[in-house]
Amino acid sequence: MTETKLNADPAELKKFSDLAHRWWDPKGAFRPLHQLNPVRLEWIEGQTALAGRSVVDVGCGGGILSEAMSARGAQVLGIDLAGKPLQVARLHALESGASVTYEAISAEDLARERPGQFDLVTCMEMLEHVPDPAQTIAACAQLAKPGGLVLFSTINRNPRSFLFAIVGAEYVLRLLPRGTHEYARFIRPSELARGARAAGLEVEKVTGMHYNPLAGRFWLNADTGINYLMGCRRPA
Ligand code: SAH
């Protein structure tokens, strides 16, 4: 874990660039993200008001969440290291009129440039694609203002999550392209919480996310066995 080595996996970034043209297709490769978006937006607004807040969306991809937070009145900077998703995000914002800013920069580099500047840091469905999640978690913590929030979502690692998030989603139902997720990269809530605490964050909330692919519907509850959200705060 050196400071100069980029904490990114080129094969992972390529995967997202190859799919980027379909990012905003509600029936395309990112359909689950579209279906999840209203639910997670609601959850975020349950943690903090968005209007007038400065937000950085780490691993923003094509900007589904970035645009939604901006529409709620936040000033959003979306960052990612995959080129094509960012191009798609910029084009989409032009079309939709969303005033999101996008930048190709790592969370670590942005944390060095603009430490402690954001009321809210979101890092959703991204940590499970990164070689060293602890380093990304630490960068997210550094980006938050004292008293600010850092909100993560990712996928738990256990036989059930293997069955649902990989076998079910990629092979049986084909909701996601095969190879989207790698089991070994999934992160247990205890591991994410440990990383967050090591980065000086307080863990405030852990919520499970559930999906009924037939109904195309997500909902939240206490079962964090597969997908989950974790809300953390940088102490004031
Ligand atoms: N957060 C968005 C997109 C999730 S897809 C959402 O939930 O809607 C995962 C994103 O993480 C992709 O856009 C991918 O390019 C990005 N990503 C993967 N590794 C990354 C890294 N090391 N640094 C920054 N972004 C990364």
C-alpha cells in the first residue's frame, strides 16, 4: 500500500468502460442500479438533507446517483477512474441539465487535494471493485468535513451472497453481465466497519438491501446478508 501506486484494477475499470454506452438504459446492464436508486436516495436523505450540501460521489460511473442527489439540491462532484463512464455521465448531464461536475481522479488524490471539504461522501457499489478497499475507505474519510457523513454500499461475503449476487444475478437471471462481481472481493460488514474505524470514522448505521428481480423492486431491512449500506460519520 504505497501512496504512489494507483489503487485501481485496470481490468475492473475496463469492464465498466465496455458497458458504459448502456449506463442510462433502464433495461440495460445497469438496470439494478436504476431500480435501486430511489431507495438508496431515500436512505441517504434519511441520514442528511441534501439541499445545499457539498457532496463527492466516489466511483460515480455514469452518474445515476450523482444526478439524483443533484436534483435534490446538492452540489455534486462525481469522480471515477474509468474514462467512458465519465464521458457518458457528462453527456447525460448536458442532456438532462443536471449541474454535476465530473472528474477523472482517484479518491486518494482528491483527498490530498481537497481534504475535509465535503459535507457528504458517497461510495456506492464501488469498494468491491477496488484492490485495496481500506485505502479507499481512508480516502473517503479524509474527504469528509469534520462532522460530515460517509456512506458506503457494497456486497457481503458468505455462501448466500455468492448464491444470490453471483449465481442468481449473473448466471440464472442474467441481471448483470457474467464476471461483474468477484466473490473474493466482497466485503463483510465487520470488515467495512473495521476499515471505517481505522480511518477515524464512527459507524452509525448498517442497513440491508434486498431485491426482487421479478418485481424489479428493492427494499431495505435489517438483514445485511447480501447487499448492504453503511452510514459513517467523521467526528466533529
Ligand atoms: N457508484 C455508482 C456506480 C457503481 S459501478 C452507482 O452506484 O450508481 C462501480 C464504479 O466504480 C464504476 O464506475 C467503476 O469505474 C468504478 N471504479 C472501480 N474501481 C475504481 C477505482 N479504483 N477508483 C474509482 N472508481 C472505480
